[in-house]
Amino acid sequence: MTEKQSSWKNHLLLIPFSLLMIYPVIWWIGASLKSQTELSLPTLWPDKFMWENYTNGWTYSSQYTFAKFFGNTLVMEFWNVLGGVLTAALVGYGFGRLNFRFRNFWFSVLLMTLMLPSQVTIVPQYILYTKLGLTDSYIPLILPHFFGGGAFFIFLVVQFIRGIPRELDEAAQIDGASVYGIFFRIIGPLIKPALYTVGIFTFLWSWDDFFAQLLYLSSVEKFTVGLGLRMFIDQFEVQWGQLLAMSLLSVVPSAVIFFLAQKHFVEGIATTGIKG
Amino acid sequence: MFGRKSGSGKRFQHNTAGYLFISPWLIGFLLLTLWPILQSLYLSFTEYSLLDSPVWVGTDNYSTITTSDRLFVKSLVVTFTFVLFAVPIKLLFSLLVAMLLNKNVKGMSIYRTLIYFPSLIGGSIAVAALWRNMFGLEGYINHILSWFGIQGIGWIANPDTALGTLILLNAWQFGSTMVIFLAGLKQIPKDLYESASVDGAGAFRKFYNITLPMLSPVMFFNLVLGIINAFQMFTSAFVITSGGPANSTYMYVLFLYEKAFRQYQMGYASALAWILLLIIGVFTLINFTVSKYWVHYEAEGGKSR
């Protein structure tokens, strides 16, 4: 019937559109294997595959290889995700379930910080970290995640918790559970889907948070992948093949996370009820 | 969003536990947000280079910025142009894509992956590098154009088109906006469309009378955050164009960054940050005021915050 006909039409729309969207990425894969002269040609794949782009790019900085930069970034990410998830769970439970004085006031403050441009705080924060001697370390990058830096994630968990029927808490309360017990035994396990979403987005966003990395990390030994890539761009003559190869590798962790956790992207957000 | 009322009459107060649970955020807010905000306000009235202690200069920074700093005016013009084009293009584009992906079609997860993937990596320095290559004089875009007999130019090296390429890159990263639209679309009850079909409404009328009003809270959310984010655009301007050519992509935050962390004029940069805060505040306020006229909340369940 018409059902089938319209589905056919949908494919006709969706196929070219998704190909158009993904085409630059496919071109990118091909280009990362091209020599400098072949790069400007519009062909997708090179005549001669330059695998050297990968090996030379990997060891581009004479002091450290990209293994070092990937390692640095992953260690930083471990702490960021841990901090982000822990904080979002604890604070989300506090705002989502507990009744305390000035709760609504603090919650509206939290929502307002969502809209605060980070530039207003960045200069004093930088001065603070400089005075404490913490620049050129990961502390300024990691610390905010443990202290509710992801206000958006707290909001997300609060919305999720509000969707959980209160009867569950009340039943546990009658059984003698304290508010802490309810958190660890009832709410904690139930908000896992929301926490996955928090973890995934914390990972992705801090991977791309170039500004903070640029600001706080200065010695090559501590560089993240993003800063490693920047070393190519700063050169007088950019080694495009190597740069594109390493750039491509730099998005692999995000891609892996995306494919492993695909379901959580749309559904995680949908169920948290972001609806205005 | 649900159950707020159930049993609220005799709910216990958990002051200690409540503050204990929110303490990570509260401490962070007081020390890493509120205190820096106040300090930045103070610094904006001083001259400070990190080495000596701040010197009070009154409103000098503000008057210099507003009366005699041509880079300020330039960066403001560039940023407003960017916001004016980038935000509506991205909103419209992500809404269309979300509607396309909201259909019940076989293999939808594959389409969704292909379409979402670019946004996943979009903000990173890697894509900025890709963009710089693709839009170069010898880049890939010009070769495509040459097939159609169009003589390409160096899109990024040309002051007239450089900002356009950044706007396009911004639109290509429509993913998170689109996902939020998609979530909103999924919450519109199907029977609304069905009864509209019975009444003989066409696709356009359904879109105009059902989809748009039902989606307006989500649209509002995306619009507010979209404007705020667009004002703070940094990475792609920094990596792809470094503000050039001829300052045609000299975004406001790039200007602020250079004042603060290249020239170490911390006081001046703080004043710039406060001006940005004011601009964003005014825009957000206008948004919230105007929203009364076009954002529709459902009688039940919709108005939750």
C-alpha cells in the first residue's frame, strides 16, 4: 500500500543524503594515504598508498611519539569520566530527590551556570592555577569534572531521576532504608542508563576541549592528542598527508565509543526527557 | 518531571543529606565559578599582567574598548555575522534531518550512524585540519566545482568567503542539536497526526499546525544554547584561519584569548569577557521574553522545569 511506497521514497531521500554527509570522511581516509602531490586531486583513493604517512606521522615529534600523546589523553579522560559520572550521580540525586532548604534556589543557580560563557571565569581561574603552581599539569583539566563542572550532566540526571516513580523510594523507606541507602540500592542502579550517557559525553567533549588543553599544557611531554596535532599546523610547510593521517587516528577513540554505545546516544537523551 | 506532587505534603526535610549530596557541585560553584566571576569583575577595572599586582584604573578598560579599539569593533561585527547566519542555518538543517530520521524505515540505524558521525568528531582540531585542506585553493571542493565549469578560489584565503566556510563547518556539526530535535519529535503523540489526516490535512499543514507548536519547547532550548555557543566559537577560527585573512574571521573569543594569554592584558581581557557576558545575557533575556509568544507548553507534563 502507500506505506510501502512512502518507505521506498524515504530510502531515495536518505541514501544520497547520508552519503553526502559521510563523503568528506571517506575522502579523508583516502587522503590520509596520499602523497603531497596527489592530495589536490579529487580522486578518492591514491594510486600509490603512502602508509608512511602513518608511520612518519606517528613519530613526527622527535621527542615523543603519538603513543605518548594518546596515553596522556586517555589517562586524563579516565579521571574526567570518573569525576563527571560520580558528581552527576551524587548531585543529581540531591536535586532530584532530596528536599532541603533553598533547593529550588540552588537548582536555578545550576541552570543559570549552563548559560554562563566560560570566558568570564577563565582568566581568574588561570591566575588561580598559576599562583598554585598547577599550570602545565592535568589538574586544571580534571578538577572541574569532580566539582560539578558538567552542570548539563547534573541537569540530565535530575530529569532522569524525576522520571523514576517515587513509590520505589517510599517502599524502601518503610523498610527502614535511609536516604543514603536509597541512593546506593534503589536510585543508583536505576540511573545507570543516564550515567552511561554522562560518561560518553564527558569523554567526547573533553577529548575535543582544545581551548583548555591549549591553555594549561605547555610541555610537549604532557601534550594531548589535540595539541600533538597542532604541532603539524604550526609548521611553515604543513605535511598534509601526515596531519590527515594522525587526525584520522585521533578520532578513532570517539568513533569506537560511539559504535559501542550507539543506543545510548538517542535513547539516553530521549528518556531523560529534555523537553524544554 | 513526574511525581513532584505525590506525597509532597508530608515529605521529610533532609537538610544535611541534601547539602552533602550537592556539595561537590556547590563547592565547585563557589570556588571555581562564583569567586572567579567576582574576581573577573574586579580585574576588569584594573590593569594586570600576572607579574605585578593589579592596578585600579576605573572604567579605563571599558572606555578604551568601546571608543578606540578597532579590533573590538571588527571582532564584534564578525561574531554577530557568524551568529546571525550559523544559528538559523544549523537549527533549520538539524530540524530537517531529525524529521528525516524520525521515519520508520528499515536500516534506519545505519543512516543515523552515517549522518551523525561527522558531528561526533566535528568540534575537534582534526576536523578543523580537514576543513582547511578541503577548502584550500588546491583543495577538494574546487575540483568538484571544476567539474561544473566553476573556477574555484581559495575559500579560506579569501576574506569574503572565509567566514562562510566556518559557518558551513558549524552546520555540518548539527548532531547534538539534531538528536535533541529527534527526541522531541518522538514525544509527539502519533494520534495527533492520525486525527489530522482524518480531517484531510496535508503534510505541510500537519507540520505547521502540529509539529512546529509541539516542538517549540525543544526549538527554544536549542535556540538559546545555540546562540550562547555560537558567541563562544573558538577552535575552528583558531585552527583553520587564525582569525584571518584580513581579520575576516576574527571571532570575539579569539580576540579575548590573544589579549589574555598572548599579551597578558588580564584586566583588559576580563573587561572583554564581561562585555561578552552582557551581550549573551541580553540575547538570552530577549529569547525568554519573546518565547511567551511562540513557545507552547502542553497543559500536562510539558511544562516541567
